[in-house]
Amino acid sequence: MNFMEKLKTRWQSANSLLCVGLDPDMEKIPEHIRAMNNPIFEFNRGVIDSTHDLVCAYKPQIAYYSAFGAEHDLTLTIEHIHKNYPDIPVILDAKRGDIGATAKMYAIEAFDRYRADAVTVNPYMGGDTLAPFIDRKDKGVIILCRTSNPGAIDLQDIESNHEKIYRIIAGLASREWNYNKNIMLVVGATYPAELAEIRAIVGDIPLLVPGIGAQGGDVEKAVKNGITRDKTGMVINSSRGIIFAGSGKDYTDAVRKAALTLRDEINLYR
């Protein structure tokens, strides 16, 4: 089963569009876990085991591991998901993008070293830099389009031939770049109007939607502007708002409650 098949199956079996971002911060990890071997993995395992029935995907952000030399914890985390919950896709949030030869190495890193099902990529350098990822037909390639941060307007709103950059990216992704039908786009919930525009451009191409929770994105507007005709088509991510919902020995109870609340809120508007 390739990534897209896995994701679509999971949307239905879990009745969920929720993605939990695994962005561990050692300063926020409960104190009793910090003394363990591989504390980042142990924290993640608690999050995963308490939310696995509520999600359509998990999304570890690589910077939270590589910054502290915790790549092994990332490997253990992805292995834990694949072994115990093999139907849940793993998105490696790495935002890679470089010339072809280097991009090929980044694809090996994401898909062979870490065994992620999908990876986020940056299209700034053009389609040839995306090809080493897209050519992996069984994997997902999630292209930055309209990101959730305030500074997105600095570049993504620039016009070329009377068309804004984020709309150009959406058009290229839905036509020239999607030759293996394994592309998704990143579109922030913090820009609901643009979310609707991009959905109209790309049709049923799935969207990874960050910006819910700590970044202040509105769930109702995001869902209503991004949903597809079959009431799927979105992977709505929340990281800090879920994984740091609790801080004590029973942190997983708070994590599950936060995930359940958001899953149900998303479903309310589908």
C-alpha cells in the first residue's frame, strides 16, 4: 500500500482528519521522563499510545531531534508507529529542498534512513529539486504552498504575471509536478481564504493544514474551506496544543483528552 492509499484508508477507518505533531521539547517533557534512557522517545511513545485511535497521521518535525543529537529517538519513534500501528502514516516534517543530487540524498534520508511514509519539501528551487522525492511513487511528497506563519506574505503574496506565488505553486503541483499522484500541499489554517482558493485550484489533492492550536487557526473555517466532496482531503495538524496538554506523570490522560476534543471538533464541521 502506498502513502496515498494508506492515508485514504486511515481517514475512513479512524474517522479522523487529525494529525498529531511530534515536536518534543526537553524543557517541557515531564520531569519523570527526563531521567530515562531515550527520554524523547519515551515521551513520544506515551503520546502515540494514548492517541493512536484518534489520528490519521503523525508528523515528527526533524529539527526537534537533530538539534539535540536525538536522531536515534526519531528512529525509535517511527519504528514504534510502524510496528504497533502500521496503518498510521508517518510524515517527516523536514522541509527539504536542494539541487537534484543533494535532493536525492535527502530523499534517502527521509524514506530509507527514517522510513517515513511522506516528507515535507520546499519548492523554492524548482521542479527538478522535487523530482527525487516525487519519483518515489510509494511515498508522499508534501509541498510548501501557503504556510501558516505571518511572514508567509513576504514571498508567497508576490505576483508574477498577475498571479500570486502560492497560487502558481498550487497550479504547478496539481499539473506538472503530480505525475505520480503522490503530492500534497501545506496550507496553513491561519489563512482560511487562501485555503479555499487553493482547494479550488487543486481539486481533491490532499492538504496538510498546520496552524491549529498554538498558532490560532480557526477549526471551523479551516475545515469548511479545505474539505473535499467526500468530506476528507485534509490532514489537520496540532503539535504543542496536544503533546504538552499535561505535564505530570499522568500527562498522557491530558494528551488524549486534547486530541479527542480536537478530533471531535474537526468532525463536527465535516
